[in-house]
Amino acid sequence: MKKSMVALALVALMVLTILLAGCGSEAVGTLQFKANGEDFVRQGFVSKDGWSINFDHIYVNLADVTAYQTDPPYDPHDAGEIEADVEVELDGSYTVDLAEGGEDAEPILVGQVVDAEVGHYNAISWEMVRATSGPAAGYSLVIMGAAVKGNQTIDFTINIEEEYGYACGEYVGDERKGIVEEGETADVEMTFHFDHVFGDVEAPMDDHINVGAIGFDPFAATAENGRVDIDLAGLQAEIAANDYQTLVETLPTLGHVGEGHCHCY
Amino acid sequence: MSGNWKLLFGLAFVLVMIGWPLVVHAHGVSIEYTSNVEVEVVARYDTGGPMAGAQVVVYAPDDPGTPWLTGTCDDDGRFIFTPDSSKPGTWDVQVRLAGHGGMIHIPVGEGMVGTGGTGGYSVTQIVLMAVCVIWGIAGTALYFMRKRA
């Protein structure tokens, strides 16, 4: 009798402990995912070949957007997979307009996870996939705007049907991002560098940014009645082979984390 | 903003001595010294040119959100600092100049334990620990309650 009472008490203690442990929640905060085309997109810029470019819309279709706590920190130059202790992901895909808002607009909020485990999210990955609906339907990236050079104005829509995946380390910039504290909000950023495609007249012409960029002249050469509306397949057919090769080698370098580089897969 | 430049960070750990302050007693005198590990970071563009004058921000592992030290690289792209040996873990060093930038992670101290932080034990770990403790208590109780032959 005495023995069964003790056993019963032990079982009750075990159940109570498990219940208490289950009730104890981990510390969480909110992690926001943002997309940023930087000032080049919001304010326009002059390409390496002298075209003054302003953007009306830049639609990117994002999927599998995931942030990670990695230790040791993920290094994209290793070109490996991200191995994480903790990860949080946005469900679904999102078409965002990087040109949305005025010249001083904030980066675009893509989504957020309100129960992100606290800690430092020092790596992020995402994919640019073809949208199934919306303004970018059929494409992973749609660049719309106007380019002016001298007395020539070209309205353009450049459609990219290729898909890309980016694995990145920590954001590099003015502030440190991704540090989630209990009950607080932090953010991580997907940054897109469009000067890699068009070049930048303000950078030296022998700078890698201009050497590796296609500029706007090849796009302008495909214009009909002052308008360019073309996709990668069309570009492959219409522009010089070396220009097309430059473009396909440049597009994978669009994705960054601030000034930090990513591995494109 | 940034170019497609890959930054190369050369690292040299100039090891003066590893360890915490040591005291040697020798016939009526006490000689003390404090040891430190000096870290030298060299930042270059992938063209090989030094990132002269680049901004450097150092983050200690116990407070990743607050710069522990800021400074600039010298003409050779070199920056030297001495981490606080009482803060073992991964020290992060960010180097930026005119739109080009990168970050390097330096393990310092015993264990080389990073401090990205995952917020303590998970629920699963807590439950497992609780079960183990209870199992130990139950086993002990049953041992003393056993019928002696």
C-alpha cells in the first residue's frame, strides 16, 4: 500500500513537471523581412553609358524567404548550404515593387514572423521565382521605367524569366540587423544592386561594377517606336552574344545583404 | 550601392600569450602580468588593393548589437585590436569603404563558443531534463523501498 502511494506520487510529480515545462514558452520577438532596391531604384541614376534611368516599377517575386541563426556564422564565399541552429521562414511567395514609394521611401516590408525565437539572425536566403499571378506573372523579375539620353527617350519593360536562389551571410551596412530581443522587433534585409546590370557613371569605368555591367545601350538597341519590351529569350536573340553573356553572368549578383555578398545557386 | 567586389580579409593573430592573468611568487616578490591576444585584420579588394581608410566596427560576443570598438584601416588596409579576454566567443569585425564592405568572424578565447544566442534551453530539452530527474528520484525511491530477501 505504502509503495503504491509513493509510485502514484511520483507519477503525479512527473506529469506536473511535464505540464509545467510545456507551459513555459521560449522567449520570442518579431522578425521582419524587408526588400531594398536602394537609392538607385528610388531616385534613379545614370548608367555607365550615359542613360539617365528612372524606374516606375521593379517587381521581384520572392519565395522561400528564410532567416537563420548560424554559429559559426555562414560565409557565402564558401558557397555551401546554410547550417542553422534556428530558422524562421515566410510562407508562400511575394511579389514586391522595389520602386514603390518616393525617393526617400523605406525598404519594402515583405512579411514578418511574430514568434521568432530570440537571438541573432545572421544569415538569410531567398529565391526569385517566376510569379504565377500579378504584375510579374511569368517572370521572377520585371524592370519597368524610362531611360533618357540626349533627345532620346525609351520606355522599357525588361522581363527576366530565369529563377535564382540566394544564400547570404550577415547584413553589412550602417546598422546591425537581425538581432531579435524578447518582445521587440528586428529586421533582416534582401538588398538588390541594379547598378550591377546597368553600371554607374559615377564609378570609374575600370571599376568592376562597370566592367561587369551591360549598360543600357544593348537594351536601347532593341527599341521599337521608342519602346523596349523584351525578356531574356528575346535578348538572347537580339543583342550581341557577349552582351547577353555579360547580362546572364550579372543577374545572379543582384542579391546582397546591404553591402554583403551572397552565394547564388 | 556596392560594387561586385569581393573583399579579401587577411587575418593574422599575433599571439603574445594566451590565458588569464597569472601570478608568480618568487622569494619575496610578486610578479604579475596580464596576457592578451592581438588581432590584426587586413582588408583588401579582390584586385589586391588595400582598403585604406576603411571604417571598421568591432562587435564583442556578449553584446552583438553595440559596437565594442570603431576605427579605420591604415594605408595598408590594416587594423589591429586587442579583444577583451574576459569575453570569449565569436568577435565580429565589419569593414566598409565607399559602398564596398564585408564582415569577418573571429573566434576568441576558450571553447570558441559563438554567441548568436538561441535563448536558452528548448521545451524539448527541459522536458527531457525533467524526465531524467524524475527517473532518478523514482529509481532511488524504489531502491530503498525494495523488499529485502
